[in-house]
Amino acid sequence: MKTFGIVLFYAFLFICVTGIFVTVLKTKKVIPAVILSVLQGVGSLFAVNFIGSFIGVHLSVNAFSLVTSSVLGASGVIMLLISQIVLR
């Protein structure tokens, strides 16, 4: 079961990265799109931790989660939440 969770994690990671790259490349302004994606990802990470404190969901803020949310944006935070549930 743990192997299936790891495969699912990497498949979801590939889908997220592909979707973000396609979206960024379609825009005419690449740098502002990347900056906005980073801000949305880090903001959503802290929002999940703030709102999660009321309902019992917690993502640790460390180098891995910050890089993941910065590179993948809000979809990276969703991936972290799903991987926390699946790999638990």
C-alpha cells in the first residue's frame, strides 16, 4: 500500500508541474505569472495552517513545504495535504 501511495504522489506531482508550466508558458508575461504563483503558494500554505488550526489540519512549515508551495503554487499545497492523508 505504501508503494501505491508513493506512485500516486509522483503522478500527482507530474500532473501539477505540467499544468503549471503550460499555464505559465501560455501567458505573455512569464515573470509576473511566476511571482504570482509563488505568492499564491506560500500564502495558501500559511492559510491552510491558520484555518487548519481550527479544524485540526496541520502542515509543517519547513524547507520542503516552502519549496513545494513556491514551485507548484496552490496546487502544491493541495498535493501536500493529499500526500499527508495518503502516506499517513
